[in-house]
Amino acid sequence: MTEKMYEELKDAIIGNGTDAIDDFLGYELSQYDEKTIKDAMDDVLDQMPEDIALDFYNEYCQ
């Protein structure tokens, strides 16, 4: 996935609300401000296999 695709994925998940964010992260955040969300998503994406990230991309961005 390209950096642009990662940004599209993060924006799409954020646009789908807290349930989508929690599903993607695998846990609930204590606060849902944009910086906290994006930092948590970056941490998860850094560890996530690309094929799984692509599955999320296809689910939320296609």
C-alpha cells in the first residue's frame, strides 16, 4: 500500500465513527480527538501486515 492509501484508510475509518475506529484498532480509546486517533492508527498500521491493511482498505475505501 502507498502512503496515500494509508491516509485514505485512516480518513475513511475516522469518517465511519467510533465503532469503526475501535474495530480497526482492536480496542477502545479513552478519548476520540483526531490526534489521538491518528497516532493510535499509525501504531497499529506499523505492526499490521500489509495484506490485512489492504483488507481494511478494501472494506472502507472501495
